[in-house]
Amino acid sequence: MSSPANDHSDQPSPPTRSREDGAAAGEGQGDPLGDHFQSLLPLLQQEWPEIARERWEATRGSLEELVQLIASQTSHTRTIIRAQLLELVDHLGRIRERPRTWEEALHPLEEQLDTLMEELRRDLAPRLKRKIRQQPLLSLSVAILAGFVTGLLLGGSRRQQ
């Protein structure tokens, strides 16, 4: 544990002080953990399992109260703990953004697939119909063969059971 003379974390940094002042003034966005506390709670319990859930909940998600709680239970300085908590909040934010990123990436691919399927139906279907009408016996033979192979594959697995 570092000596108190080296631990300047009792004095909040200017950005932290302004956040605390905002919270005191009644602004809802003064504490970066406030909105994320319930979803952050399992991560906190995983990181510091020696601290009981009731003690976590008693902090009501206040960054300074969480820092104080963790500092009282561990040998880490308040500065390190504050940095870890803010890193967990940042990690949680990135996890929440991922589904939107995947959705945004898949949407153009879905549209492209729809376009290709429409082109296939428009261009390939008439050509296939024309070939089937020109060679009905060959088409019938291919259909029968495909059914026979499918039946062997599916029927073979039933016989083995």
C-alpha cells in the first residue's frame, strides 16, 4: 500500500471535481457509473469478490463511494481504483456498441443479397423453364435422381439406428 503522502487521489482531479459538482447540482450525468451501475455490478463482483453485494449496492453507483469501498478492502491506491472503474465503464460501453456495429454491417449485405436473389429469379428462372420445356425427360430424370440420392442419405441414417 502506498503511503498517504504519495497518494494524491484523496484530492479529486479537476475533471472529477467538476463531475461531482454537477452531481451535487442535480445534473443526472455527473457520475459516469450512475447509468451503468446495475450492468457493471457483476463485473465489480468478479473483479473484487471479497466485497459483499450489499456493500456494492450501498454505494448507489457513486464513483467516489465505490473508490472508497474498494480502497478500504484492498491495498490499491484510490487513483488506480478510479482508473480501473472508469476502464470497466469504457469496456461495458464497447460491449453495448458491438451489436449495433454488427447490425450496421449486415444491413447492406442483406440488401445486396436481396438484389442478387431478385436478379437470379428474373434472369435464371425463365432460362430454366425454357430448358425444362425443351428437354422434359432429362429434367424428370435429374429430379428423380436427386430424390433417390436424398432418400438414400436420409433413409440410410434411419436404418443404422
